[in-house]
Amino acid sequence: MNIPTIVAGALWLVALWRLPSIRHSRKQRSLALTFVCLAAAMTLEVPEAKAAVNDAAGAGMRLPPLLKHLLGVASAAYLLDFVIAVVRPQGLARRTRLAAVGVTFPLMLAFYALANWTPGGPVRLGEGEGAVFPVLYTAVFTLYIGVAMIVATWLFLGGVRHSRTLLGKAGLGFLGLGTLLGSLYALQRVVFVTIHLSTGTGHPELEDLLSTTLKQTAILSISLGVCLPPLSVAVDHARDWNTLRRLQPLWEHLTEAAPHVVLSAPIPRWRVPFRLERCVIEIEDACLALREYVSADLHERARSFAEQRSVEEDEADAVAEACWLRAAAHFSRDGRRLEGTEHPPLGVTGRDRTSELVWLRAVSRAYTSSPVVAEFPSQEKATASLSAGVPERVCSRGN
């Protein structure tokens, strides 16, 4: 299997993967059509596909190169539309871009039809009556590809710093690298044509090597850049699922003590980010409900209890939080809320999203696995019983 076949096959896989998203939004539609055009263009470099087109249209028509270049222009236009939709949602020179495409296609078709092609390739300037038209054809194609790729490179690389995730930044970086290589592809074509026109000498083997290498590397870089952001989504999904799994035991214990905080609307199991969001909300609501059964003094005793049991300093806050929550869940069974007293502060207050989840995971781990947390409610119950019993004994002696 040759390299063009491998590249074309990889592009068709990406194109088929992106094709279902064509109805979702403008940027998704542009991206899907970019890869459909690229895949079709690279298919025309596969020897068997090129031979089939020549057999159908006639070898003298030289249809595969024309179709490949037209598809290349279309893919560049859709890619530019995609990056503008991502980086500049407000738009960028839409009328100018439409006009450029509207002029490029008819000029390419006209110059291609007027050129006097030879079996070895296009006839250069000075070798025939129609020799200027291959040069004009190449100039129009190269100019559009070059300008489109330069603008896309500027937008892609400029958008790297605005991406929120590492894989998102890497994806935009690879897309920018791919369009930069596309710009170099256009530049090397200009350089070789200029050398041929000025000196009359050509370097077809070197030109073909550079052209093929730059083109295929650019396409693979763009394909990799497109695949990385969805991978970032998959990583986020896996992280959310893992966090949800770790918070589930804390949620079960707290909502058992405060069942009224559980929302009734169901969420499908596959919508993990929404399930995690609701789990966090219900845990925090349960904490607010349960704190009404205990006083701030109990929180201080929980912290002292953790220190007495030699809990690690970096775990002490989470263990103390889990201690008073477990005690509050125990006291809530009596249904007597404490009034006229200060309640414990919530450790989750004032945190950003990342530190909030880290905190809740630490509290959940302490709540379900720390022997200190399991012992604390019994200690508090014994202390409360002793405190309640002392006045009775004093009173009886007074009688």
C-alpha cells in the first residue's frame, strides 16, 4: 500500500467521523466539509483512482489534477471558515472571502482549459501560443492557497493562548502548524515556477519531493489537530466520571440524612457532567441542611479531635468537616434543630470549581474511610450523655 492510499484512507476516516456533526453548527459543518474535500483531493493522487478518472474522461482531458486543485481550494476555504468561526465568532471579511472563492474557481477553470498541456506536464512561458495559461493557472491556485493558509495560521496560533485545556492548545497548535506547512507548500511552488521562468531550468524531482512532503505533512498535522480537542472532551468526561464515583458515597450518606435536597428530575447516565454538577449541588444543599443540627463549637471539637488522633495536617480540615457532618447526620434523626446558636462554616465556601471538587473528594474519602470520623459521633454522644447526667446527680444530692 503506497503513501497516497494511506493518507487518503486516514482522511476518509476523519471525514466520516466528522460527517454526522455537519448539522450541528456552522463551524462543525465547515470542518466536516474541509475533510471531505481533502479526502477526495488526496484520493485523486491514488494511482488506481487517477487511472479510473482518466479512463472515464480520457487521458487528454487531464481531469485528476484539475479536480484535485479545485478540491484543495474548497478545503482551504472551508478550513478558513472553520477557524474564523472558532477564533473570531463575530466574523472576518466574509464578503471578501466569498468574492475570492467566486473569482478563483472560474479563473482556474478558464486558464486550465486554455493551457496547451503536454504529456510531461504544463508547458511553461515561451514554449507555445498558450504557454502563459499554465503559469496563470498555477498563480491563481497558489495565490489563493497561500493567502488562505497564512490567514488560517495567524488565527490558529493566535487562538492557542485563549484555549482553556492543554489538549485544546495542542490541537490549535497542530492546526496552525498544518496551515503553516500549507503556506510553505504554496511558497515552494512559487519559487520553482520563478526559477523555471527566469533561468529556463527545472528541478521536477526536487519540486515533486518538496510538494508531496509538505502537502502530506500539512494534511496529517491538520488531521491530528482536529482529533485532539475531542480527545480533551473524552479526558474531561473520564475525569468527571471518576470524581462522580468518588463523591457518590458522601452523597448517599448525606442525602439519606437530608432526603428533601434530592432533585426529582432524572438525568440520563451518559450525561456525566450534568450528573456531577447535580451531585455537587445536592451535597452542598445537604451540608447546609445538616449544619442546623449542630453548633460551631462542635466543629471546633471535631478539629481538636482530629489533632488528638494525629491526623496529618493536610488532611485535618477535611477530616474535621467529615466529623461534624457525620455527627450532624446522626443528630438529624432526632429532628431537633439548634436555634439561637452559631452553626459550623462550610469548608466548600469561597472555592473555585477545581478546588471545590478536590475538597469534596477529600471530605468524601474521610467520611467513608477514616476511623477518626467513624469514632467522632460516638465520642460526641457520650459527651452529651455525660453532660446531661451531671445536673441530675447534683440535683438529687441537694434533695
